[in-house]
Amino acid sequence: MTELLIKRLNDSDADIPLPGYATAHAAGLDIRVNAAIEIAPGAVFLAPTGIALEIPEGYEGQVRPRSGLAAQHGITCLNSPGTIDADYRGELKIILINHGKETVRFERGMRIAQLIISKYEKVNVVEAGELAESVRAAGGFGHTGTK
């Protein structure tokens, strides 16, 4: 199993659980806020977590919203999924936005997002004068309809 190293940035956050899986088959690690915060309707907030990560080389962290927060309060991650590169060692902060109609308050230690650790492969970029034909060609942005 791949290891994810996590460093607490503040000794005062020792009571907040480290990111973890809520169930045996959960794909995402729950991420918690380390301060009480409020997000007004339409507001964007950079939520602190008080932790830093050492993601293994060849992997990335993908920050994703929690479905319950989105469905019940209109809270989501603004750049979802947000990528955390393996060489980033600063504090993990989560960009939240409130699409709801009411201010939402999070207590210190509440789960605000989830983190997926995903393997990736680098590619060699090659400039080409032509690209291979495909059935889809340049079709995009809903060209296949909704039904």
C-alpha cells in the first residue's frame, strides 16, 4: 500500500483527526477544517486545514467536494478537482464556495472536502502538423445532445 505522509503544522490541532477514510470502501480521505469559519452566500473562502502532505512521486492529490455539503448547503470546491502536486509542501487549503442562499458555518474539525490520491503518467509533448481522424472529430460542448 502506498504511504501518504501528513504533518500537523500546529501542535494545538492534535485533537483534530488526520485525514481518513469514513468507510471500508471509501475512495476519498475526509479533510477537516482547523478553524471555525463562515461562508456567506456567493462567497469564496480558502479554508485552512493545518496539515501539509508529502505525496509520493508519480501521484497527485485530487481535492473534491463532499456530496452532502453540496446537496444540503450548496457548498462545493471551486476548482474541482483541485490538484496537489507531489512536490508541494505548504499547508493544504481548500477553496470553498457557497452557492446556497444562506451563510454556512463550519465548526473546527468538521469535514469539508475529500482527497483522492491518484497515480498519473507523464507524457512527451510532440508538435504535430496533422492529427489522426476520429468519428467525433471536433465535436464538443454538447454536440451529442441530452437524450
